[in-house]
Amino acid sequence: MKNIYLIGFMGSGKTSAGRALAKKLGLRFADTDLLVQKLSGLTAAGFIKKRGLKAWRKAETAVFQTASALDGRVIALGGGIMPTKTLEPLFRRSGITVYLKCCEDGLLKRLTGSLERRPLLGDSPVCLRRTIARLLKQRRPYYEKADLKINTCGLTPAQTAARIAEALEQYENYPHK
Ligand code: S3P
């Protein structure tokens, strides 16, 4: 059974919905941010501050490549891992990709209190809306390549997990609960 990859912008609920989905379907869960943290001893924010964004991209991509060799896992990917030209074949080969889509107002609300943990967003709440809009514009075309798209605005993790499970019913060999 292929993996289930959850992709999307920071704050879209990948980790919390991913955990809920794994529990619901009786599958194992992994999160690329946490896997890098386990290997490096640094949180994503700490890693980026200390070693830079380029090193972070390399580390999270390596972790994604390793995790893609497993199967039947629910894997929440850091917001910077997307089906880009280089990674799209790996996404397609090894998993079903689900884009957790959240409106900009929803993201703003969810991210306002967590700037310290997200160096890419800067430290000014005043500029946050613009930063979100700029990054989303760059990333949306890649996120949109996902096999499934789920709108998470206003949903709890359990509700998001239920929507994903429902959408997965069209695939054979997936636990349907
Ligand atoms: C990033 C998202 C973060 C983390 C890092 C970079 C991004 O993960 O990987 O801070 O570039 O969007 P979450 O999407 O889990 O917050």
C-alpha cells in the first residue's frame, strides 16, 4: 500500500490531521520536520537559524526520500516539500498526495501566534499577510498537483481526517473506516 502524503502551507494542519488520520485508519504516522529533528537534534526553526535554509531543504528532502521507501504510512511533509519537477516522480511512485488547503485568512489566524517556530515567516505580524500571500503564490501550482485536495478552513483535525478518509475511498487497498 502506498503512503499517504499530506502537503500544504505551514499552519494548514498537516501534523494534527495526519496523526488523527493515521489513528483512524490504523496506520503509522511520520512527520518530516520531526524526523529531521530526531536526526539533527534541532527543531526546524533551530536548524534553519543555525545551518541555513539551503541545508534545511537538503535535510528534509533526504528524509522524504528515505521515508518514501516505506509503505502504508501517513506522512506529514514540511510546507517546503512539494511535487516540484524533481520530486514529482517520487511523489507519484510512492504515494497518494493530499493537499490540505486553507484560505489566507485561516492561515493568518493559525500562524499569528507561532512566528517564533517559523523563521520563513519573519518576525513581524504586520507583514505576515503579505508574506503568506507571496509564498502561497509561488507554491500553489505545486501544491495543486496533489491527487486530492481538502479544504481545511474552519475544520478541526478530526474533521479534516474524516474528509481525507472519505476522499481515499475511491482508491482500492486503503483501509476504509
Ligand atoms: C517550512 C515549513 C515548516 C518547516 C520549516 C519550513 C516551509 O513545516 O519545515 O520551517 O518552508 O514551509 P510545517 O509546514 O510543518 O510548519
